[in-house]
Amino acid sequence: MAGLSASLLASTVPLDTALGMERLMGDRRIYLQILKRFRHDYAAAVQDALIQLEGGDVETARRTIHTLKGAAGLIGGQEVYALAQEADAVIARGEGAALRRLDHALIRLLAMIDGELLESPVLPDTMPPPMPAQAELDALLRRLAQMLDEGNGEAIDVLEQHASVLAAALGVNVYETVSAAAHEFDFEGALAALKPLLQNA
């Protein structure tokens, strides 16, 4: 397979739940919520990119795949991450084959996510963790924003170590967007997603 070595693909799995949980400091409640959001937001991502590519909008197609790659990496979707990386590298040449391989991998990943959610559904009455005092939360958000603004890789550690608190404070959708971008070292994108919530911090 062009672009990826056989050894790299052999080491990938559709969903490495242990890796995804590790990135959220073992918080399965948040992990399941992020899996559910991934299922909702990215099920059609590759088809969207194919349509964008066929319409000549290469840059939007690249952004779609890049966003999918970051989100898949956050949850431990190793196969989709690897194939999205390949597709991202060749999409400017208009190569659809890499996207079709990626689409097949995404279908496998979504099936595994469905299994995880069926086995451990996200319960609406699950209690979130206790929130810190507002001053402490504001300080944490300012610190995170400063690290992202500086391109400091330790921002990823902060996002992982405080996953439960930040997901509760920001909302799972925003937390996932910020964290996925940061794990891709797209600190500018992570900060852009965080900034609208910083006015009062």
C-alpha cells in the first residue's frame, strides 16, 4: 500500500480503547461521551471529503481529513489515524484511492465504537466530577490558553491531566475539539476553539 509501510499498518487497530482512555486519564465516562460525539460528527467525513475533492475544493477536503485525523487519534482510532495521515499527504494530487481506503477503515472504526457504546452506554444520569472553585477553574483555563498561544507542548499534558474537569467546564464537544487539535500540535486551532469561552476567565 502506497504511503504506509506494512509494519505500520500491521501495528494499527481500528480502536485502541486503552490508548484513548490513557489520553483522558482513565475517565471512561468522558471517553464514552467523546466516542458518541465522534460517531455523530465524523461518520460521513470521508464521503464529505470525496465530494469536496470532486468539486475541486482541495483545501476544504484537506481540512476535513485533518480534523478527522486529530479526532481519531484522540480516541485511539489508530487505523483511521494512519490512513488519514496518508490521505492528507496525497489529497492535493487528487488521489481518491487513499480516501476510499480511509472510508473502509472509518466504517470498521464506527462499528467498534457502536460495540463500545452498546456495551457501556452513556447514561444521562451519570454524575460529573466535582468542579473546582471558579477562581481555580479560571486560572486553569488562562494557563491552558497561554500554553496554546505559546505553542507549548505541555498544554497536551494539562488537557490530559484535567480531562474530567475541562470536559465538564467546557462541554465535551469543545473539549474534544481543543484536545484533538492539540494532540495534532495544531495549537492555533486549539486556541481558536477555546477562546470564545475565555471572556470571563
